Amino acid sequence: MKFSAVDAAFSKHPVYRDGMLHLLTTRDGDNKTIVLAWAICETESAETYKYFATKCHEAGLSRYLSSAGIIFSDRQKGIKSFHDKFTSKIGRCFHHIIGNCNTHLKGTGQTFKVESAWALQRASTEAAYKLALRRVKRESPLAAKYFDDIKPHHEVYQYALNAKGIATHGFKTSQIVESMNGVFEKVRWDAPYRINAKILKWQGEQLEIRRKSITKWIEAGHPITKYAMRLFEVQVGPTHIGPTHTHFGPNTMGPLTHSFGPTLIWA
């Protein structure tokens, strides 16, 4: 699943307050979040994201962050410098866009329903998008203009992503990286070297847990992960993929897993 997200979170250390933990995350073949790379930099800026991207490229992640994938972000504080390094499609976090629109409307007396904004983002065709836009316009003309003025649409709206053939795997936000900021909240109280050690320990433990889980799953005769099986059933209907289908020839699909070790970057 070539879906990734990038973001940075501030240090909570009582002395090292200016440090920013940069994270690049993805989902493994069973739809569980995993950290691809991290870096601790003095600030969050175009320069730090350029540095982070360069180190990710040197570690070989360009093969994963390819044109077949998409990287979500909030597109703030210089993240464009990260996107520019890779050929992955760009996805903009719609949760942040809604927040920015609310800020834009302050003092105007206009408001809109959050549900209406999400309906606009989820619209699967251009006709459905225009219909949803008219609904938002009835609630707030300024909000409708703000949302529609975002360019390009294929970085934000599902109808345009569909038209471009860009697979988003159902994601609309950079939540898979922001959730990791929460996982590492206590870690962010530590000094940089301790942060690196604790993230590396967490990553190793997670990889081992997942290795054991998928090994048992494969040994039980399942050719694809539980998550992939659910997706398959949604698309083609209930089917049986089990112990009687465990032989893999050279041209058949093996276990649907992605295994990436962590990339540790020293700023």
C-alpha cells in the first residue's frame, strides 16, 4: 500500500524546546501504521524538509515514494520541499483545510457545516462535487469560494483524484503521521539521543510483533493479509482464500505484506 504521510512535531523537552521531530509514515500490508523514517531538526522549515527528503532518498526510499504512491501532508511550513524530492502524488490533508477555512471566515459572520465540507471532498464525480459545492455556498458563499479556489483539485478532492487515476486507499488526511506524534508524545519529552533510542526500540518491537503475526497467518494457509482479504471481499464479494490455496507458482501473488526497516536520520 503506497500511501504515506509526512509531518513534524515539536519537542517537549524542558531545555531543547526548539527541536522538531520529523516523521514519515506509511501503512503495512495489514493496514497498520509504521514509521519509514524520522529526523530531529532544530526547526520545521523548507530547509529541514529538504534535508529530511535528501536523507530519505539516500536511504533508498525513492523506490517506495514513487509515482505509484501518494504522500499526504498539511502543505505548511515548507513541506513542499519534501514533496519536490519524490515522484509520489501529493495529497493535502482535508482536516487542516477545514481548519484553515474556519480561520479564513473569522469575523465575517459566515459559517458552514463540517459535514457539508466533507461531502464536498468525498464527491466521486465532478457533477457530485458541483452539487456539494452549491450546498456549501448556501451555508457560506465565502467558504464555497475558499474550498473551490484550492488548486490543484487533484491534490484534495476525490472526484479529481479519481479522474487522474490516483489511488488514495480511502484516506483524506495526514492522520497516519499525526497519530504517531501522539504515540511518541512521551518520547518527545526526552533529549534527542534518547528520542532516537526509544523510537528505534518501539519500531523494532512493532516489526517483531508483525513478523510473528504474519508468519502464523501464512503458516495457517492464508495467501494475503486479513486487511487485504476484507478489501477483496468488498470488491468481489465473499470468497474462500484459505489452506487449499497455498501453492504459489512463479507468476502468482504471494503474501501481501510490505516490510521496511526504519531509517534513522541524525540532524
